[in-house]
Amino acid sequence: MKFSKEQRLAIEAPLEPGLIVAGAGTGKTTVMVERVCHLVLSGELKPEEILGLTFTNKAAGEFKERTIKRLRAEKLLSVNVDISTYHSFAHNLLLNHGLRIGIDSLKNILSDSARAQFAYKIVRDTKLPLTYTTDSLATVVNKVVKLDNELAEHDIEIETLIQKSQEFIERVISHGGKADIEKMASVAQYRMDLAGLVGEFREAKARMGYLDFADQLRYALQIVRNHSQVVQELRETYRAVLLDEYQDTSVTQRILMTKIFGEGHPVTAVGDPLQAIYGWRGAAVSNIEQYKNHFKKSDGSSSNIYFLTTNYRSGNNILKVANTISEPLKSKEEKDQELVAVESRQDQALVKVALLEKSSDEISQIVEHLKVLRRSHDLSKVAILGRTAAVLQQIYQALIDNQIPATFAGTRDLLKVPMVSELLAYLKIIEDPSHNPSLIRILTGPRFQVALRDLKLLADRAKKPRTAGGEEDLASLLLEAVSGFDLAELSILSDALADPGSAAYGKGVKEIFKQLNDELNNLRKHQSEPLGEFIYRVLIQTNLLVELRIESREANIFRQQAIEEILRLANHFSRTNEDVSLSNFLSWIQTSEDLNESINYRVMPAKDSVTLITVHSAKGLEWPIVFLPSIVKGAFPMNRTDSWIKQAQLLPFWIRQDADTLNQLTDLASKSFDDYEAELKNGQLLEERRLMYVAITRAQDQLFISGHNWGPTQKNVRGASRFLDEIKPVVDAGAGIIEKWHQVEVDETNPNLEVPITYSWPEQISDEKQQQRLAAIDLLANLDNFNESEIELTASEKQLVAYWDQSTEFLLKQIAEQTNPIKRVLVPTNLNVTKTIELTKDSSRFAMRLLRPMPNRPFVETKRGTQFHLWVENYYKHLSLWDPFDLPGSEAMGVLTDEDLAEMQDNFRTSQWSKLSPVGLEWDFDLKIANRYIKGRIDAIFKIENRVVIVDWKTGKKENSDQLQLAIYRIAWSLRHQTPLSEIDAAFVYLPSMEIQQPTKLPDLAEIEQLILNA
């Protein structure tokens, strides 16, 4: 592989601290992989002596996969480089050494949503006075969680915050000044209230044995601060370290790394200060800016810096735009470090810029561009990046309306999906018949479409019985119905639903009431079913699943995934809560809504569809064609006012560990205070600028940047943002095309305001759909006269009919399953080795576990047991040989005594295994067998007399072992290393006695395939 001069310098850098400043698209992952290979192939290090850390599992997986592939290409037997996320590294520190600080379990890790719910209970029940707290309960909870994060991310103790805040308050009060200055004192007092709540929150977590991600980080730092032997052990194990995306690390992550790997240890950080876009979640760009001072060489001198500026992703015109946006972000020393297109991309890339009159015009232009592009491009090559998800919503709807496949990538809020809201309405009215809003939503929804007039009559019936015959004329009823009644506040509508009386309802309405009432009553009889099964029953019997299936494929992709996610969520709730009633589940959902705590789910992109994604989520990704819409004032850059001066949940700059790199308020004079506020706003603008730079550099070949003057309802003109204004001259100078630039005069008004916005409620079916239904009714009425041979379908119509056939088959299958006492389940595509063995041994039990997931039997992990496993790991000089909570043989439920421990250590020392050097440890694999992807991990692989020997350590009994496990391991190693099965042995080694069980014959690939297919 050919590398540039700057890449070669970074790859072959000396084994000492160094920083690689890798601009967007400059091949940083390739450089990191090659850096590992250079250190190994030069003989300086073994693969297992290298640690790589990054932020996401996806990035860690890609880094590891590419590294292993590259090392294998060099015919190396040992390719086990330890690459994981920063959080996983902290987690493993706690797992291996948590007992040193009194943490003996990591089983109760709180998700973000569960964390917020737990904080809600603590704040709700607090006895603290909270003298300066005036916000709502939900707002206070969100601020407590945020301040807890801030304290953890910046390594600040609660007591320190309270003490320093008191000093600051006294200073402000004694100085006086204008109202905004004095308000800082009340904000600081509020912050002290929140600090007290954070203290209670942390105490409650410790008491209940709960941990969250912030806790893992601060506890990991506590371990390395107080136990030097742990630091020494890590430094001896990992003789070189690579830190990816270093610009996104927090202060505490930086301190953790310097405490372990400082003082001249060979640490190579890779990152780009121009892409530091996560300051709002604790990242400190000062980490990468001050790297040379934080990680000095052994002789005390500053570490070397290597710049990567040759961009291999984008055409030259796109980089001209990117460099213009990033110019104000660079220091004097960095002014020469502009992105440069690789020679082959110097004259490539199309940039188009437009400023349209109205937001609807901008959306229409995007749609028209996509109609043209889809003639020559796969739409999966196209992305639309928004500053916020709200910007993308209208565009998404326009694409679907124009039958352009589109997918919201990244995560979405589950509770904002209309079909989920509809399902929750059914669940709420089933659980609580008095929940009028849910009943109204169901009756006025697309299924029943009950008119407002009929709802008013039903509400009257709920208040008092009606006599036969209408007492009022239609005009009076309609007038009363729209004169300010809040139907949700009226008497219980469910009572009237069961007995609607004899009022003058519309045609068929009373039949609708009866159908829904009978349906709800029937469903209430099944509330004792497992939560997931009951929700699935509701989906079937209310026809929500039918609606999902008959929607256009473009519209239902994310809805289907949302329904799958709510079912998964219900099953998870059932496994992790003592009270698994529908009532408690709905209460949990409601608390999340009250806290504005999104229940996010990840949407998988559909084939050949446009990707809609926020810029934050798009970091690290790339597409040939990118649209950047709504680059308008107030939207991008966003006007933000979240600073410590006004927000009690944010740490003041003067207390943070990186205070010396931040602008500080040193003078409380009014002029100084105003200047400081302006500096804070400029700091927020710089982060928005970095975000714009990230957005632009996602594009490879074509970049469309647009804005508009008038939004749907704004009285004031939006117009081009400063970013769009900066880009226009560059494009005018030859870097692209100005498609349209609609300049607004000062005295113009929003043309959208001349057309009043109207909404129909209940939602009415469109004329087009109504005509389609009438045509279908007419067709069914005249089936005798229908000649199928006379109809010739187009290709798209044939595709639609095929889709209907598939949906019909699905519905018939669902009906059969509901009427058949035998439940059938699909075998998941992804399995691990344990599940594969269970499938082949007892398929009925396997199916039952899928239908009714139950918690696994807990593994009794004693302190002595943990010590033994760590002892063996240390023996092999590899810290992650076993994960004690996923240890093969965890079926052994006995407790190790001191005598057992000593005996096992003595046995191991005298065994043949202690004298061998493994060629592979904790070797991860994935294997495709019978169209199933099977993942697993082999404990150890040895080379003995030219034969490969795979070993699985067991702490349990022989009868609990299954030879299929060894067979799968053997095949995995064979396929990956192209080693004949005849040259590979496999054995269970029982640790208490060191007894070896080595089967003489194991199933081959064809035999295992047949076992799975027959299950």
C-alpha cells in the first residue's frame, strides 16, 4: 500500500508520546492500523501489548477488524490487539479491580432512561429544603442528571462545588451590580440545591448497587489514583496505546489516561480539533490542544505532532468550502494546515448553493433534485443532513409523498412515532377506562374516523342519559361541539361507549361504538398474559398490525421497526422489573414523557433509500451526495444561550479542571460582564462552526447547500446564515454554482402568512383514497363480470400486487397462530454458541425462551473466584483472558473456598498449560452456518507439535459440557486460518482438577449445518 509522506511519518513515529492531527477524510483509521502493524512487524511489540481506544462499538469493531486482517496478511499467528471503547476500558477496570474500592458487581448498569427514572424517584421523595429551586419536578430531575454528568466528566467533587459556589455567591452579593450580574448568585444558589440532590442520587445508587456510565468513569479514576499497582500492571501489559477521536474525550477521561499512561509512556493520540462537536456532552477540545503538555516525553520535552492534511474523500471544490468555514477555528500555527484534495480529486466535485424564498420552495427543490438523481444514482448514496431532527421531518414527509424512499438514520424518539402513540392509546384505555384522551384518539383516528358531532353526542350521553330522539338540531350540536369543549375533561366516555343511547348518531357510528367496546372488554380479559404477548395481542385484534402491513413500504419502514422496538422494550421491562403489570409499564412510559426523556431506537436504513440524519450522528460517515438544508439564521448556526452564567446544571468555568484554557469572568463590572457574555456566545458559535465543517466534509462528489428566507409562520425574515454568506463568495469565485439567490427587501412580509393555516380534526381520509376505496367496492360488486386476462399490469403494479400477496400470507399466518394452540417462532439470524447448542439439544425449550424470555440463572461470582481468574490472566500476561461474568462453565454454582483457590493455583502451575505460550487468547469469531451467524469466543489456542490445540477452560461439571461447542470453535479457527480440520484438536480443561476431555471425533461443518436445519 502506498502512503503519503505525512502518513509515513505518523506511522513510523518513534515509540514515544505523539499526536496525529488527522483532518477530515485523511485516512486516520488506515494510519492507526498501519501504526499497529509497524510496531509489530518491526519487532518492537507483540500485538497483545497494544491497546486501542475509541468512542463507539462500531468504530472499535472497524479498527479491530482492519487491524486483524492486516496482521493476518503478514502471516502472523498472534493478532490479538486489545481494541475497545473508552467506556469499556473503564468498565473492565471496575470489573477487574472494583473490589479494591468496594464495588463487587457490575450487573446493574442503568441505561439513560432508567437513570432518569431513578433520579425522578429520588428528587420526588427528597427531604432537602431546596430553597432556591422553583422549576417543575421534571425539569429539576433533568438538571440533576446533567449536573451529575458534569461533575463526573470534569472530576469535581460535590463538596468542592458547594464550597466554591458559596465563595462565588458572597463575592457577587458583596459587589452588586446590574440585575444580570446579581442573578448569577441565585443561579449559583440553585446549583447548590442541585448539588445536594446529586449527592442523594449518588448515595441511592450506591445503596441499591446501581451504576451508570458517569459512575464507571469516576470510579475507574478512583482506582488508579489509589492503587499504583494497578497502574503498573496496565503499563506493563500495554506497552503502547492509541487513543482515537481524542478531541471528543472529557477532562476525566484525559486525567484517567494521563494517570495510567503518562510520564513518557508511548501514547499516540489521533484526532482533529476542527471536528470537536461534543462539548455539550462533556468533551473538552482543550485535551487535544494541550496534548503536547499533558503527555510529555520521558525527558520532559513536548510530544511530537504529525499533521495529516491530504483528503482522500472529497473533491477539491468541496474542500474549498470546508476550508473557508474552518478558517476562524485555526490558530496561527495551524493556518497552513488546510485540507488538500488528493491529486486524483483536484478537479472533481460539484457544489450547488441556493437561497429560496420560502421553506416549502427549498423542500420542493430538494425533491426535484432527487427525482433527477435517482435516474442515475442509487439513492443509498444520498444523505440529507440536518442541524436538528425537526429540520428533517418536513423533508422526510415530502419525500414519502413523492414516493422517494427515505430513512431516518441514527436514533429516533419511539414515543413520537404515530403508530406507537396509537398503540399506547389502546393500552391506556384498556388499563384505565376513564382515560378519555386515549379513547378520543382511537375513535377519531384513521381506523374509525368518528366525526366530531358524534363525539359530542357521546360526551352528552356520558354526562346524562339521553331520551329517544334528538333534543337539539344539528346546527346547535355542531355549534356546541366547536365552542370550547375539551372532550378529554368530560365524564367517562367508556360508560357511554357501552350504552350510547338513542341519540341521532351518524350512519354506522353506534355499530363502531359496540365493536370497540366489545374489543376492549375482550382484551381486558387477557391482561394477565406476559406483557409482550399481551401487547402483540392488542396489535393483532385492533388491526394496527394490518394497517402497518398495508401502508406503502416507504411510509412503514420506520413504523414497523418502532413496533418491533416497543415489543422488545416490553420484554426487557418484564425481565428487569418486579412489577411487570401493564399499569406499571405505562407508568414507566409516562414518567419518561414527563421528563422529556426520549426512549430512542435505532432505525435501520432501507435498501436504495435516501438517508436523513442529524449532523452529530453523521460524524465519521460519508456519502457521494450530500444535501445541507436550512442553513438560515437561528437554525445553523443555532442561537444558543446555555452557559454556566444562567444554567444551574452547568459547571462554572472557574471550577473546571481545564479552567486555564477557558475564558474566565475576572471582573464583575458591567462592561466586563457584557464582554464576557459575548465571549461565551462566540465560543458557542465556534462549536457550531466545527459542526458545519463536519457536515460539509461528509460529501464526496456532490454537495447541495441551501436556505430560505421565510419559514411557515415567522413574521421576521430568516435569510441566509453567516455560514451560507461565507460560502457564497467561494462558490461565486469558481468553486460551484449559485442555483438561485432570492434576496429579500427590508419591507417585505412573509408570504406564507397570507394563506391561513388550517387543520382538520378528526383527520379526514383523502379524496384519492376515498375514490380508491369506492372503486374497490365497485370491483368487488361486479366480480362475475371481471375478466382477469383483459388486465395488463405495469411492472410497478405487479410489484404492488406481489407485496399484497406477501401481506395476505402474513395475515393468514397470524390468524392461524392465534387460533392454533401451537406457537411457532422464527430462529433468530444471529446466535451465539450457547444458544446454538440449546437449539440443537432442545428446540422446544429454545422456542419457549424466545416466546417468554426469562432471566438467566445468576452466576454466583465470589471474590475468591474472581481472584483466581485474574491470577491466571496475569500468569499469561493478558488481562482479558476471561470475562468472569461470561465465563464458560458459569453453570458451576458452587462457591470457591480458600482451599479450593489454592489447590487450583497449584494444579495450574504444575500443569502442561503453564509451560506453554498461547498463540491466541480470547479469540472472537463469527461464523455463518445454515444461514445463521454464530458468534463466539475461544479461551485459548496453543501450537503443540505442529498441531493447533483449542482449549476451553471449564469450572463446572463434565455433564454440563457439550462437544458441539468445541466443534464450532474448531471450524471457526479452520475457516479463518485456512487450517485443515485434521490438524486441529480441541479440548475441555476442567480447572479444579486440570483434567482434559478431548473428543476423538467432532462434527464437521456439514454435520453441524444438518443439526441446525433439523432443529
